[in-house]
Amino acid sequence: MTDSVHAVLLGSSGLVLAGAATAADAAEAFSRPEQVAVLVLAALILTGLYLLACAIWPFANCPRCNGGGKSRSPSGKKFRNCPRCKGTGRRKRIGRRLLDHRANLTNR
């Protein structure tokens, strides 16, 4: 694509590239090690936010029963407790399981 096409696409969507005339200038703003460092830092921040959310909200809906706690019997006429969540309709999130595992290792 040419720069005029980029300008039309960016201008029509309301996006403005501040300080970068072309996409090549924007890519050369950071060197390769700096780009990797920024990506690693962003991944660490997102992981920390996810673990914080898991500490605050440790449970999610059970995927098998969609949070109802019940599943139909094989005949389809009766309900029974969901075997995966044992009728609670909730399951621990993966991040919460990691936090609990870490806590159990430090208590030994």
C-alpha cells in the first residue's frame, strides 16, 4: 500500500500517528531489544493483573453446566448434580489454582 492509502485509512478511522510520518519510521522508533523488553514488560503487567483478578474473583461458571449446577440425565427427563462442579455451578479459575498451589508450597 502507498502512503496515501494509509493516510486515507488512518484519517477515515480517526487515528493519527503522532511523530511518525510512515509505518517504517514507527517501526524504527525502538530497536529490537527494546521491543522485546516492552513486550515482556506488558506480559508481566497483564499476568499480574490477571492474578490480582483471580485473587478477588476466584470462581467462574462451570463450563459443563454453564453455572446452573445441574445437568440432565442420559435419558434427558431428570436432572442431577453436575459431576464436574458437584452441583455448585462454580469452578476455580486457573490463576486461583496457581495462587493456592503457591500458598501450599510455602506452608510446608
